[in-house]
Amino acid sequence: MTKIYYFSGTGNSLWSARRIAQAIGGESALVNIGPEAWKDKPVVQADAVVLVFPSYAFGLPLAVRRFVMNAMFKTPYLAAFVTNGSTPGGTAASLSRILKRKGIGALYFGLIPAVENYIAIFGPPKKETERRRLEMQRKATEEAARCVMERRVNRVYTFRPVSAFIWLLFSLGVKIFYKRYRVGGDCDGCGICEKVCPVSAVSMRDGRPVFSARCEHCQGCLNWCPKRAIHFGRLNSRVARYHHPEISLRDMSR
């Protein structure tokens, strides 16, 4: 049994996790890290465990960090793949520092380039850039599956102080970022934002989304909103959104 744990806001990491499962074949299971992160010492038991998640500010999404810190891993092999739109910085290094204390026999760390989805800063991707990055992701995901099947092992350089500092600032910011989300007049109360949130940080109240401190700042709600009614910072409804073209709302809502 191979268990593949993923964290995904716009579908990039979910797409790679699903493709890895398909390539491995046999008995495998996909598990959303979001709900698992809030469990008390979840037991992760499998012949092999795979983690697929994005880089947030050169580090781990808070939900991923919480899950890995709390989980009891009962596996002889674990592979972790970081999806990244630009540079992942010390994301793998941060994970490595945690996992080395878990006593897992063999570890592998890899990178999967994907389409940049933090449009609040970088803006929406150009079509040619999106096409090129999607192809890069496809190839890297195929290689990731081979790494898992061959049980490859490697190490990463863990001393990344600049990345650690940037991530620390981000982790502090996340605690208040949810207050910067705004809902425009185009909102029709469809509830998609509530359904796609991987950590249940969005709830509908009187037909309007309400954001809570549980927010991970994945911006899935913002990117999946069909009306572009959810805004963050100076982002408005005129700016195009992004989600992986081969991932559906149904996929994200499972």
C-alpha cells in the first residue's frame, strides 16, 4: 500500500499526486492533508508514503507542517515532492529537519515545477508561460513516480537561514491575512469557496463567505470563484484567476 498525502489550493499539487498514484498503480490511496492536519497524532501507516504540497514563502504550508509534526509515521520509505511556481527556497530543507527526528528509514526529496498561482503578487500567468509550466510539471511528475517506484533516496542541505526567516514572516502574516479578504457585489452565494477550502476556513453566512483565522492563505477560494468576487489586497475582479486546467471543482471538493 502506498499512501499519497497532498495539500492543494488551486489543483497543482492534487494533479501531481493523482498522476503519481496512477503511475504507481496497484494499491494506493490519495489523502487530503487539510483535514488530517487538525487530528491529534494521526497514524500514517503504509509500505510507502508520498507527500505532495506547494512551497509557501520558501517553506511549508502551515497545515503541512502541522500534519508532519503531529503524525506518527509507520513506514520504511517516504518521498516528498514540492510543487513550486518560482523558487522553492528551503522548503525541502524545512521538511527534512522535521522528518529526520521521526526515525523513518529512507527519505527522498524532489521538486515539481508548476504554474505560479499566487496572483495577488505575481499576477495571472501568460498563456504561453502556463503551457510551458504545465508541460514541465507533467515531466517532473512522471520522474517523481519513477523515484517512488525505485525507492530512491537522497539528502538535502538543511541550513537555509534566509528561507527560514522569510517563511517565519509569512507564518506570522497568515494569522492576519484572512482579514484582508473582501467579497465583492458580484458574489451570488454559490458556496464554491466553502467547498474548495482545504482546511474549512470559509463558511457561508447569510449567503456570503466568511473567512476565519484557520485560513492557510492558499487562495483557492479566490482562484476558484466563478464570479471573481473574492478579492485580496489590491486584487480586484478585473484580474484573471488560475487553477489547474485538468482539475475540476468536483476533484477539489472531495
